[in-house]
Amino acid sequence: MNVKEAIQTLQKHGFKMTNRREHILHFFAKEDKYFTAKELYTYMEATFPGISFDTVYRNLHLYDDLGVLESTELKGEKHFRMNCGTTHHHHFICNDCGKAKKIHLCPMDEVERILGAYKIDGHKFEVYGLCPTCQSA
Amino acid sequence: MNVKEAIQTLQKHGFKMTNRREHILHFFAKEDKYFTAKELYTYMEATFPGISFDTVYRNLHLYDDLGVLESTELKGEKHFRMNCGTTHHHHFICNDCGKAKKIHLCPMDEVERILGAYKIDGHKFEVYGLCPTCQSA
DNA sequence: TTTTAAATCGTAATCATTCTTATTTACAAA
DNA sequence: TTTGTAAATAAGAATGATTACGATTTAAAA
């Protein structure tokens, strides 16, 4: 998702566009990477001195709920990134640089067959390691 | 893993067997289910009034590190269960009763082929939903 | 039994996250 | 353009999970 689509999503749901919210989008639009709320907060402080943690948290979860961002729990802390793509996929996440690479493979069809009577509501599949760049560094 | 094996693992690594540690093992030996530290703490208090949170947490992570227990993050809280089995597998976890069912299917062979130059250190694959029992209830 | 390092207690600190109230702001309608 | 109003934000405190620490107790080896 790009910044323009994100703004449209926000307004379609009746939320207001603020300069803080727009700034957040530009932050996430830059990289294919998961960030913590704290990292975003640091970035926001440069432009909005004295910005509240609450504003960062609230908007992160708002964007997450709207599907503008996606999130995952890494090392006990929630991480966020721009929602990437329309087709279902998973991620390889580099333990060093944090960048994410799409994995276009999902075992859920087979799992559904195996589980039969179980009602499946969701699943999590993530692969962790070192990307080629971080291996050579 | 059963209680006897767990005790052997503990002693093999030079840790002492205490009545608290044994009690923890019996707690986890009972059910195929993930529990929080708080749930264990409640259980422990009945037998050891005034037991410290620290003792519960420390031992949970000790067992986790030793492979006696396995853990996963559910709803922002770490959950533990007895490490089950020798062969690699994953779990379906019921959102209602918390019980876990093994899934003997792992997509990592294929993922390794796809990822090529990426160094894979770990992966997480979990399926969530309602088990047959909780669906009818 | 004695010794001693490990384990535990009691409590406080830390960290991520959420909540509360007063103030400010976006934006729709006049 | 100005105004009214609901939404957004600031500031800081509350909450909940987890970890840390000095003092005390205990497991288990000698």
C-alpha cells in the first residue's frame, strides 16, 4: 500500500487526516521493514517535538486495524510495517536489519484438509534468519 | 516429555531439584495446553503460599531454555506447555480452551528451496481457531 | 553433619502498552 | 471565510507483564 491509498482508506472510514498521521505514513512508505513504536516515536519527535507516545500508539493501532499497516510480535515487542500487497503471503524477516522478504507459499490448504473438524480462524507463519546482505557484513 | 525425563534434563545440566520445580512439572504434565505464568502462579500458591513471582518466572524460562517446556506468545502474553515429542511439528491452538493439537506438516523444506541465499535460523508456524469440542459448546 | 553454591523470597524496577482529562485541531456547514 | 463540533492530541498517570536485586534459605556434595 502506498501513501495515497492509505489516506483514502483513512478518509473512507471517516477518520481525519492530520499532519502526524501523514508523517507516519511517509515513515513506513520508505522501507520494506518492520519497526517498533519506539522507533517511529524517535522519528516523529524530530518533526513534532513533544509529540505524545499515545499519539504514536493510537495511530499505529488505528492503521493496523484499517489494514494500512500489518504487525507482528518480535522479541516481545509489536512491530509494524506498511501492508504489502493484495495476495496472501508470508515473510522472511532478517534478524539483523529487520527487512522482510515475501514468501509466496502458504501451507494452509493442506492444513485445512488435515484438520477437518477444526474451525480455523487464523494462522501465523514467519521465517527468521539472515538476509544475504547481512550475511556478508 | 514426561516428569522423569524433565528431572533428568535438569540434573544433567547441574541444576538442583526443588519441590517447587517438581511441582511445576506436575502442573504441565497434566494437559496438552498452553498456560500463562499467572496461571501457574495461581496453581503454585495453593501448595506454596507466598511463593514469589520471581520463582515462577525464573523457572519457566529455565525450563524453556532447557527444552523441557516450549513457549509461544499469545495475545501479548507468553504461554508455556510441556515440550511434546521428538519429531518436528507445529500446533493448532484453540482460541477458547487453549488446547494444542499437533500438525505434522512443515513447509520449511520448500521455503528453503525458495529462499536460496537466505540463512534460515528459525521459523514460527501456528494455526488458531476453535477445536471441535469448543465449537459445539 | 558441614559446607557452599544455587534457589528462593520480598520487593522494587523496568518496559510496553493503555487510559484519562483538558486542550487543540480538522473539516463540514453556514 | 467563519464557526461549531466531533475527533485528535498532549501530558502524564495507571496497568500488566517481566526482570532485577540483596537477604535469606535450601539442596546436595564432601
